Amino acid sequence: MSATKLTAALAAAALLALAQGAAAQQPAAPKPEPAPSAAEQKAAASQTTAAPATAAAPPASVAPGAAELKDARAMVLQDQRQPLNNAPVWSEVRSGVPQYTSIPGREAGILIQSSGETWREARVPIAFWGGILVALAVLGLAGFYLLKGTMTVESRSTGRLIQRFTPADRYAHWLMAIAWVILGITGLILSLGKSVLLPVIGYTLFSWLATAAKNLHNFVGPILIVAIPWMFIRFVRHNGIGVEDVKWFLNIGNYFKGHEYPSGKFNAGEKIVFWLLLVVLSTVLLVTGLVLNFPNFGQTRQTMQLMNIIHMASAYVAIALACVHIYLGTLGMAGAYKAMRYGYVDETWAEHHHKRWYDDVKAGKAREKFVSRDQVPAEVWTEIEGAARPAAA
């Protein structure tokens, strides 16, 4: 037998084997079932007649509603008219209507919250104009200091001191002041740092600074829960507003010339700071800050975004007003800082800045009294006397 014939025979044998294997893997044809008898056909017909006509209908919970069928038809028509245009789907997603989700939680069924875009749009102008307001306050005070310098008392010290603030008054003030300064600085870093500091100090340092500012802001903020009521209780009795305060404002120009209109323990400007900065703005900042600081009490995203806008706007106004208060309590007026640090003021200082309060102290009508030298530490006495002296002395 030649090689060609041998090869053809082997190929034919292989094809035959493959055909037999494929035939073996196919399932055998089912055997025909015997036809039912006449009795079985009659019984089946009677059962079909007895079955209710609605038995084959799906349950009401499974059957689609008219609205769902209408929406499905609309989506099919939309896909036919404008293929790949899924605007209707995203319009429904952005509608804010909660959909089904297996994840528990407030607003978990809302995929996109459209008011978040409004919040992002609003934050930019508030941060910009708020930063401008704070910058104008700082620059204005710096310019005023360069022109005017520190306001001093023209008369020399008499050597007699009055206890202006008790230790409880000073502790309440300094708790509020320290917490407020920390919150103000860290708030400015968080809101303006990305635009002002990042280009100057770079990403690495700003990342560290922003993280530290966030943690300080979040943990120091709740201190105001104690600081605001304590400060209010200690100082509210001397911050009532009357006709004399209106007269003080009408003569405010003389305040900067060294000829103040007579005032009580606090002048009208200090009372405005008390009511606007402490009672109104600080309380607003505390409430909105707590909503933002503790998001685990069921607040919606829209609620937190609204609180964030109010918090930012109030903070910029409060910081600008606080800058004026801090300036007058430190560089702007001689003796003011030491009065709050040590609690005592010189008689001359009291008569010059708070004439009506000084008259009440002198007449014994006020709670505050004159103190003798042995009641005050020697170094404090020297500090207070030095603060009351005129700059030319």
C-alpha cells in the first residue's frame, strides 16, 4: 500500500471516530408518551373549566402601575428619537425624590443633591467679600494707629486704684477671648487659606496647617457653650442701653480727640460689642457651628449647607468687629489691657474714660470700690500707675 492511500485511510478513520463521539454525547430522543385516554381528557377539561379566570394574573404588588408603564414608554420613545440622550434619566436623578436603596441613612436614597451646586456658588462671593471686610478692618486700624497712636490720659495718676473687674469677670472674659481668637484665626485659615496661604507656603506646609486648623476649630468651638452664657451673666447688668448711650454716639468724634462724653462702666461702643458680637453673632456662630460639627443627628445636607453659609457670613462680620474691640483693648488705649489683666484701674483713668461710673464709685453707689495699697500686689500697683501716666511723662 502506498503512503498516499495509507494517509487517506487514517483520515477517514479519524473522521468516523469523531462522528461517533459526537453522536454519543447527544441526548437520546425522548420516547413518545402514550396518548391520554378518553377518561383522562374528560377530567382535565373539567379542572380547566372550574379554575377562576383571574388565577393566571400576577399579584398586584408585581404588576406594573399605569405611571410606571407610562414612564417606561416615554423612555423607549426618547431612546428611539434621540439615541444615547439620557437627559430624562439625570433629570429624575437630580429631582431630589428619594429612590430605593438597601443602605440605611438620612438621604441615602438621593443620588444627587442639586442644592449643593447652589451652596458652592454662594460660598465664593461670601468668602471673597468677607475677606475684603476683614482686610479693610485690619488695614484701617493700622492706619489709624499710625496717625493717632495710643490714646492716653492727660492727667497724672493720683495713686488711688479702683477694682474694675473681679477675678470671675476676668476669667469669663479671658476664656471667651482665647477661644474666640483661636476660632477666628483657624476659621480664616480654613476659608481663605487655599487662596491666600497656599500659593505662598506650598502644599506640604499648608496641608499640615489646614489639618491643625480644622482640628483646633472643631474641638475649641464647643467651649463657647460655657463661655457665652458665663460672659453674659457676668456683664449684662452694666450693658443696658439708654438715652446717655445715644448721646455718647452723637459725640463719638470727641472720643478720638481725648474728650469723651461721660459714660457708665461701659460706654455705648462697648455695649454694641456686647450685644452684637457676644449675644447675637457669637450665639449664631455657636449654633451653626454645632450643626456642622456634629452631623450625626439627622441633619440633611441642605440644612448643613445653609448653616455653613450663615456661619461664614456671621464669622466675617464678627471678626471685623472683634478686630476693633481687640485694638482698643490693647494698642489703641493705654490702661485698657491691664485693667482686664489685673482687674484694677487708676482713679484718673476711670474719671477720664467712664465719668459717670467713676462718680458712682466715689459716691459709694457702685459695687466697685477703691482699694488700698496693701490689697494689691506691689508690681500690679506699679503697672497700673504706669499705664495711667501721659505719654509725655
